[in-house]
Amino acid sequence: MQDYLATVQSVDDNVGRLLDFLDRQGLAKNTIVVYTSDQGFFLGDHGMFDKRFMYEESLRMPFLVRWPAGIKRGTRSRAIALNVDFAPTFLDAAGLAVPAEMQGRSILPILRGSTPADWRTSMYYRYYHDPGDHNTRAHYGVRTTTHKLFYFWKKDQWELFDLVNDPHELHNLYGEPGQDQLTATLKAELLRLKQSVADTDQLANDQLPNGVDGPVAKLRGK
């Protein structure tokens, strides 16, 4: 943890040096600076360190942008953005066309304060290795603006969280009375998202094949 925090401090210091340089050289106004990373890092949350799990501390990623000529200072958004949105965003900002085969969408309108009416309200996540680093188990799931459902398929275990009333994800609601309709809705959305990215479990190590006993069948309630 000390090594991790020292690294973060170093990154913070040197991002500051970069921004100061752009200011001194008169380049800040028309230079887009983006700070992001891969998954977040557990700092003892859920009794864990490292990352990979779909819990909020690991699922969330920083995405900070400074572009005085194009983005109003202090702009914030709760719209769901994904790392597959990065390339379309950079192309859009550069005035270039986004190839049709790219997944993701430009978040430039959101950065400019106008979220498109048809913007996504859910996202898909998948981690394949089992057991992965730090004994992470393979799982995939869906997160909406209010809930999260994910499935450890090799353990045949589900977890369901109400992110509004339980933001730290301490109470698994899966299988509890009164959760059937919500669970069915989220499973349907999970299946839709899984299919939309052509995830047919082709990269899952030793995973059961799709079918009556496979994960997709379980999503359909078979």
C-alpha cells in the first residue's frame, strides 16, 4: 500500500509540473490534457487491495480533462462513460470521423455540458481469469445508475446491490424476498449487453459451453 500511495503521489506531482509548463508556455488554452487510468484500487475496502472485482472502488476509473478552449471549468457529469469511449472522444475532438467498427461513443458532448438523450444507462463488465491475481474469481455483470448485478459463473454465485441505499455494497440482495422482478430485469439487461459486444464466452478459460447448463442459459432462467 505504501508503494501504491507513493506512486500516486508521484503521478500527482508530475501532472502538476506538466500543467504548469503548459501555462508558462501559453499552450494551456488549446491543449487537451486527459488524466485517466485503468481500474481503481482497493485501499482495504471489502478487506481487499489491488483491483479486478466489480465493486465500485475497483470498477470506477478517473477521467479528468482540462481544455479551457472547449470545456467549461468545473463541469461534472454522472453519465456512464467507458474506456471504449476514449478513442471516439479523441477523434471527435480532433475533428476526425469515428470508424463504424469502433465500440464506444464520443463523450465530447457530455464534457461540453450536454448529455445526449439516448446516452447509455447501463454498462457491461467482465473479468476472465479464475483464479486471477489475488484470488480474484472470474465474473461478469451489469451496472446501471442505481443497481449492480454480477455473476461468478464458476462458483454459480450472484451478487445484487442497491447502489442508492447501499453505496458501499455491503448487503447482497440476490435471492431475498421482493427482489425477483428487479433481478429478472437486470439479468435481461446483462444478457443484452453481453450479446451487444459479441461476448459468447469465447475467451473464458475452461468455462462451460453455452447451452442448457451454460452461463447464457442461466441468464435466461433455464
